[in-house]
Amino acid sequence: MNKIELSNILKKAFIEDIGMGDLTSESIFSSDETGTGIYTAKSEGVLSGLQAIETGYGVLDQNIEATLFKHDGEVVKKGEKICEVNGSIRNLLTGERVILNLIQHLSGIATSTYEVIRLLGDPSISVTDTRKTLPGLRALQKYAVRCGGGQNHRFRLDDGVIIKDNHIKAAGSITKAVRSVRDHCGHMVRIEVETETRLQVEEAVAAQADVIMLDNRSPNQVKELKKLIPDNIIIEVSGGITPQNIADYKKCGANVISLGWLTHSVKALDISFNLE
């Protein structure tokens, strides 16, 4: 996790949350009253983003000490202590919500990623995220996917080429779109083509796409379409895949399954903060 990027995200979050000051904590506690707080898991899951505790409190008060008992990528059980923090009670409470929001969200992503990989039960297929991320949090969300054992799809539009339905419609065909990209980007850039029909798969193969995405296809349809695709072309499956049906895609012939909901609709892992 990039510490500079994390620090910048936390600073913006604190500015949004604190405003002109924490009226509650500053009214009740003096600046020199100290105490100890504990971050505890309230449900089982995979942790991610714990560096936000130390970095976050460092932004507010460099005298606060954080001791981690767990680390990113580790499975935590309900009731286990994650971290202990010591310092100004005022600042411990002021930073609590922003830090909790971030580590709960990232740990939720890591947990969901870990779970769908377990449900899929096929190490030959990589589970990846997409660009369906929250603005400003993409790097952290994609980091959380890796904590859960997943891999990352492209980070930005300049990472690689994905020719989607609207590109194809405006260009006139897959063939024309691929040719234009080859002419513009050269041989070092991979080209992925999103397909919705058998004819589009055949055209993408003929156009020598590097990756073919099979959009909203059942496992049996993937198995049939794979017969049309040479082994040197990566097969990605996306759309309509959930924890309830992902096991059906085991041994379907895909190389990659990409899941947008891992980052845009995930449930946060329940974590609490309490003063001792």
C-alpha cells in the first residue's frame, strides 16, 4: 500500500469529517487526557487497510502509538483484537470513524475476494476486479482485492485496451476497432475485445485480439465458445457471476473471471473500536 497516497486520502477524509473541530470530544476531554483503545473484529473475515490506523492517527497526533496484532491478508476471527492504540482520548475518538470506515470497507473487499476464490475452487482461473471502483479509492480497493488473494484488472484507461460494445458500434466492427488500435498503440499493448455473440467471438479471433471477454455467458456457453478460441488468446468471463453461481464456472475453460461487485457493492467487515 502506498503510504503517501493513503496519507492523502486520510487527510481529505479528516477534513470532510472534522470540519472546524470535534465539538463532542473537545468539549468533554482536555488535550492531555490519555487512554487506550482497541480495534476488535466483530465477525470473521480477511483484513486489509490496517496501515490506515497508524497512518491516520499519525496525521492527527504523532504521539499516538499503535500496536498491530494482525496484518493485511490475515484471517481474523470474531472477537479477536486487531490493534491497540494509546494516546490522547480526544484524538483517539476524533479519528475513530474515518479509520473504521476505511478498514471495514477494505476488509470487506478482501473477505469477499477470499470467499469467491474459495467457492470457485479452481486455481487455474484468476479472479480479478474491474474499474468499477469508488472515485479516489481505486488504489486502496484494488490493494484489498490482492489481500484477499485476487488479482487486479487494469488500473486506468492507459493500462491497456478494452474494446467494448460502444467502441464497436461507433467504429463499425471489431475488425476496424482492433486495426485502429494496432495502428495507434503498436505491438506492446494488449487488446481485449468484449463479445456478446458467437459471431463476435469469431471476428475477435480473426482480428487477433489478445484477450476475448465473454460477457454474460453461462458456464456451458463458455465451454462451447472456448472451442473457437486458440490457446494463445486469454479468455475472460464477466457479468452475472455471483457467490451463488461462481462454483458452476469451475473448469469452464476461462483464464480470468472479473467481478465488478467486489469493489462497488461489497459488504463491510464488522469491526469495532472501544476505549478500555
